[in-house]
Amino acid sequence: MDRVAGKRKEIKIPKIMAEKRMLPVIKYNRKGITDEELLKLYRALLFPRMIEEKMLVLLRQGRVSKWFSCIGQEAISVGLTEAMDSDEYILPLHRNLGVFTSRRMPLAKLIAQWQGKRAGFSKGRERSFHFGSTDHHIVGMISHLGPQLAVGSGIALAHILKREKKITAAFSGEGGTSEGDFHEALNTAAVWDLPIIFVIENNGYGLSTPTADQFRCANLADKGIGYGMEAITIDGNNILEVYSTVKKQRATMLKNPKPLLLECKTFRMRGHEEASGTKYVPKALINEWALRDPLQNYETYLLTEKLISEKQIAAYRAAFKKEIEQAVKEAFELPDIVINDSLIAEEIEDLYHPHIPKHSQPTGARTSKRFIDAITDGLGQAMEIYPDLILMGQDIAGYGGVFKITEGFVSRFGEDRVRNTTLCESAIIGIGLGLSIKKMKAMVEMQFADFVTCGFNQIINNLSKIHYRWGQNADVVVRMPTGAGVGAGPFHSQSNEAWFFHSPGIKIVYPSSVYDAKGLLLSAFDDPNPVMFFEHKALYRSLTEDIPDEPYYIEIGKANLLREGSHLTIITYGMGVHWAIKALDNHPEINAELLDLRSLLPYDRNAILLSVNKTGKAIILHEDSMTGGIGAEIAALISRECFEKLDAPVIRTAALDTPIPFAIPLEQNYLPSERFEKDLLMLYNY
């Protein structure tokens, strides 16, 4: 009950007289379900409804800030979760409270989560259901919805690779089926025969847009035909139909792994979230669906079948009310977040999964290798060191990739571990995250770094944030063949490392030498955090160096001082290192420190400051365009921390602020190599 404007207002589904019913009441078929199971399902259905009713009261009292209601569609979450094993992963969305309660998550901790308390599952960093729990085999959603389907597919792939008799379930709303991620995840799951149920909660509206304005198909399950997968539509308000269907389909999938598209017809009885309201929904439609309330109908069925009594119902409600009130009391008594030095330190520490990097001093035999051979060598040794490492990318299997880096890998490691993918960068990065959730490692090769835009959301909003949000690491390396100088034009030559530089939670590595390429790649695989590994295409076959045959490691985040000097400091990475060396060789009178960053995120602040404080002059060089480039951040750091030591302005040299042109003369004009030499002389003579 809720007190509003001095009156008592009951929070409940609208009641409609039987003679006004426009839809039939739900018909139940127990299909061999035991009495005990029937009552268990009732309790599982009742509990989240009573929690919701309490939350709506607290919302109106201003004691919680936001709520996404699942009233009217609880049967889907509860029926599916109760039909699965407790150690099978579920990827829920906003309106799936029944998943969390059926997994027996501590209610006081859940309420603390909704309150933004430090004791919640995300330490106050997320709201409502944007979190997960590995202990309960739940993977938290992100607001973009669709990417979670691919993450679920990655977990399902892990089941196949680990020979586990398990399935996964991932939720989508009807609106989310329009997203590209929906297509990519379903297509990949179908091609790879992954044991995953894609659950569509078709609740009539995407926020305020009715289904009729979103699709032309009669049922959303019809979309499954195009993916070559089984697809069925069921009554999502019928708890027994959901439970029995998932039970049956799960048993089939365990024997013959394949994906399933399961459309559950239901209705959202309240707004998208409570502030949205339901004024855009015809009242008659709400009244129709009120008759199909999953809890009321199932309760009536159990009473009619004499499987439960009013006295039992009252007892269940009393017990749940007591539990809920106690949990609310506990959660509200928890302290609010207070900012202090300890909390600030913890915020920074939780950005990355804890990791002690390996160090090595290789002493064995060395072999002359090209840059590209070092990548192949490091990749092959990583596959030997980490048996759970999976490689994924377009044409990387039998063909060996467009640059032939993985040529011969299928015969060495098998098709399970070296996997060709369709043109679906977002799905494959998401699948990599799913593998990580199952404690595996993944490498995703972008055929060209430029194509990463198609998977940008997964990197920026899933990989980079997931550990900070709820402690799940993303053990994924994304290899990025990058850079210009080969006349490949604006879609195969971009230097896009700065796109990710502003994304806390990922690491960015960009080697400039053959030795560094192998050592940093092995360190990237050793690191349990997401790593963007940039490989300059123009260096692949132009650099040769004697490097150790054995595995070795170079610590990520540590710069390399290539030359010592006193006149000025050059700070660069990637191809910029070679432009700088050429310029210095042309001007032996300049005694410069040459600092190769190697790692861009995190970058070696101490090495930069130490060198610039020594020389008093700094020039920053990178291949990426000037505006918004990484050099701007480094220049700001130097200006702040080294101001009193500076003898000249901090100089930046970079590519033009244009797309990369195709014609070689235009490309050379775009690149900063010649301009750098002029800027270097200017700084030297300042």
C-alpha cells in the first residue's frame, strides 16, 4: 500500500470483470510436472512480485531513485531460470528480477545495489540490473542491450570447447531484435551450433513504440528462419509453458547442441521505467492483458486444482513480506558512500583485474626474424602456453589471414582453437568476452584496424568497463593491423589508437621493433585484462632483427629509452620511432633522448617526466592526426609537471587533420615524417 496525497493507493494490476474479458484466461498443462515443482514455481513467481510492490512503494516515497518494473511478465524470467541448472549462465535485462531471485541472490545485497550502496554488487558504480555475479552465473547487462547476446554465445562456445553438458540463455526485448548485434549473435551461434537460447520478451512496446511500428513479421520467431535455427513462439505469461518448453529444449540441446530462438509473448503493464508512465498505451489493451496476469492466473489454477489453499498462500505472503521488510531494513541501514582517500584509491585499483606481470631475461638461441614473423612466433607460443586460448578472425584459419600471420595454425592447433568468423566484429569481440567469463582466453584479429568500428561498442562499453562495474575481467586481446605508408587509402590505413585512449579499463600496446613485437604480444596474453595490440602493417616485412627463440615478456606500461641525450626529448611510438631515428641520423649534431612509449594505456609517465626534466625540451611525434591525438595528453602532462624545467614550448608533430588519401604523393603529404624533421630543427635551435 502507498500513501499518496493523503489517500491510500493500492499497487496492483487492474481488475476487470469476467464478462468484459477480451482475451482468454491462461490454460495450463502440467505435462508431468510434480506437485512439489508446481508449488516451487508459485513461490518463485510470488516472491519477485512482492519485491516489486515494495519497490514501487519506496519509489513513491522517494527512497529509491529508479525502477524498471517486470510486473506482468515475471513468468518468463522465473520459468526459464527454474528450468535451467544453477551453474548455467543467464544474461538478463531490465525486467528480469525473477532471474535474480530464482538464483537465490541475497535480497539485502540486491536492495543495496538498487540504492547505490557500496555494499551492492557493483559498489555503487551501477544501478538497477546493470551488474552480474559470477557466483550466481549471471552476466550483467549494458544499456545497449544487443551486445549481451554475443557474450552469451561466447559462454555457449566455451561449453562446447570444454565438453560441458550445459546451455546458456540470453535475453532480448522485442526492440533489441532490430539491432545489428542481434543479427550477428544469432548468425554466429547458428553457424557454430552453439547451445544457447535467445529469449525474446515481446512485451508490446519498445519504450513507447508499439511492436506494429517496429516489424513487419507476424511473430519475431519468424526471424529465426533466416538464421537456419529452430524458433518457436510461446505464451510468456504461462509459467508452465515457459518452464516445460525450456526444460524440453534444454534436454534436446544437451544431446544435439544448437541455438534456439524463443519468443515469449507478454505485455509490459507499467512504463519502460516508472517515470515513463503508460499514457501512450490504450487503456483497453492494458485491461485485456490484466486478465492474463501470470501470478493471478497461476494462483487461481493451483486453487482450482486444490494444489494450494488460501491459508498456504497467506503463509507464503507473510513469510515473504517479513523477509522483504528485513532486507529493506538491512539495506537502508547500510552507510551511504562517503568520498575519502581510501575509496578513491579503490576506484582506481578496480579499473583493472589484479595482475603481476611476468619478467624474463632470455638467454637462449636467437634467430633473425621479421616483424611479422615475431607476431606469428609470439602467437604460436601463446597458444602452447595457454591451452584455453582461442583465436578468432576473418580468414585466419586455412587461409592464414590476409597477412598470413596464422598460416599453418589450423594444422598445429586445430579448428576448434583457430576459428574463421563471419563479417561480424561486434559478435566476435562479445564472444571473446564470453570465453573470458568461462576463464578462457581469446584473441580477436581485426582484418584491418579500420574495421574495429563495427565492434566499437563491445570494446568501449563491455570490455573496458566490466571489471570496474562488477569485478569480471575481460581476458581478450584485439590485434589491430594498423597504419599508413602502403597506399591503401582511407579505410585500410587509419591510425585509430586515440579512439581507445579515452576508455579507462583497456590497455593499448603499440610496438615499434621486432623484439618488442613478440615480447609485448606474449605479455598481452599473460595479462587478464583487455589489450588492444597495434601492429603497423608497413613494419611487417620491412624490419628484421635477431630475437630470442624462447618466450619472453616485456612489461606493459613501461617505455623504452632508445637513445640518451641532453639537447631535447623525442617522445613517440610505432612508425614514429623510425621517422625519429632517420631524422636524428640526418642531424648528428642533435643529441636527443629518444623515448619509445611502446604502451599507450597505461603510458609511462615517469619515463616522460624524467627525460623532459633532464633535457628541458620536448617534441611529441605520432602518425595519427594532430587534433585529439595522444600527443595532446602527453603535452598537457609535460606542461603541468615540467613547466619550470622547460626551455621551449612543447611541440607536437602529427598527421594532417584529414582522412588518409590513397595516392602515394598525397599520403606522404598527409604523414608527418618530413614535417617532423623541420619541427625537430626548430626546437633544437630555439
